[in-house]
Amino acid sequence: MADLMALAEEIVDGSVEVIDMTAPLHANTPILGLPPEFGQTASFELEEISKYDDRGPMWYWNNFRTGEHTGTHFDAPNHWVSGKGLDDVSQVPVRRLIGPAAVIDKTAEVQENPDFCLDIDDIKAWESENGPLPAHGWLIFRTGWSSRGDDPEAFDNADDEGPHTPGATPAAAKYLSEETDILGWGVETVGTDAGGAMNFDQPFPCHSMFMGANKYGLTQLRNADRLPTRGAVIIAAPLPIVTGSGSPCRVIALVDRS
Ligand code: MN
């Protein structure tokens, strides 16, 4: 029998640590910029309604405006044309938001080469060391990129050729989407694909293959370095925006410290 009361006690006494993998949401939270011919996502904006003043003497509250894909967020299958007709963010079953984490650490490689792409051999090497990727689990691509998260320019890391940020090769995306039972792939960067992925032989392979396989994406994760290689549990909590393609998302990891 599941012992949920024991889990609750372990959270209180700290033997299970609760780690926030979410970036703070504010006007300078980095967002994806597309080439100018495409529609653009909005930055996060707060509009004050009242703050204990004439407009509302006892209460403080705001309206906000933002893109669905702002900050730490969840990509639903219908985000991509390959997943057209699959679940919108409100339709994703909540039991598919929670799962064991597997962490692949390529921080050193990304420090050498910001365009580093995880390849199929990296995943197979990880599996031969750590066992198969967990069924119904989240694969977390640890790159150290979140250390740039408070500096939009460094986070974007663009030059004349466009952004230089890490991702996965088409072969790796195909393997993960077709040969594994993971729920999805979580990254520290602005999107689930590499900065240069528009120009890959197969453009945007992570978006295209994960969404098409009814899997999910999590982006702009923080604190991936505080997770063990295996054994953490991740809870992703996007808002149920009816018909939405994604949502800013609180991502929480539970880690055994006993
Ligand atoms: Mn997205």
C-alpha cells in the first residue's frame, strides 16, 4: 500500500527535499525570439488592479499577460503540427504530469561547445551505466545553462547566425520518442530544441518528434544540478488552459535526503 502519510512526514522533516525547478516569472524572464516574419510570443507583464488603495482598499491583485511558452513552461502535444489533434494542455491526463526523473549531465560538454547536441550514443552510454530510461519518467537534460537565466542576452547567446544553445540531434529525438516510454524531455534552455535547430536536416527535431509521439516538453528548468542521476520524482503543474498549446508551469522535484 502506498504510504502517503509517510511521504508527507518526510517532506516536513526534510528527509524528502522539495526542489523548485521553476524560474521566476517577471518582465525580464527570457522568451524565445523567432525570425521577424513569424508571430512573436509576449513577455510576461503585470498590470496592477489595486494595492490597498482607492481602487481596492483591503486587497492587492494584478492582471497578467504572457505567452503560453514563457519562462519555465510545459509544451503540450498540440503545440507542434506533428501533434495537431492530440491533447491540448487542459487535456493532458494529470497522472502523466508526475514521474521519475533521469538526469543526463552534459554541463562540461556544453561549457566547451554551446551548440552541443545530445546524441543517441550519449543516451545509450547513460543507459548502459544507469539502466533503461524510466517508463513514465522525465528525462532531464542538465547543461548548466540555467546559470545564465537572469541575463536574457547570455541566455539567448545569439550572433549573426542565430542563437547558440544546446539541444538534441534528430537521431536522439527519434530514439527517445520512438524507443523509450518517457513522458517527455526537460531542458534548462528557452525551448526543447537547440538554438540552431531551425537549420537542422530535420528542423526542430525535439518539438516535432516528441509532440508527434504524444510526449511533452519542459523548459527553462532550474536546479537540475540538485537532482540525483536517478531517483527523484518530478511534478509538473501547467495551467489547464482550454485549447492551449502549453502553459507556464511550476516544476517541483522530490529528492530523498534520508
Ligand atoms: Mn514551448
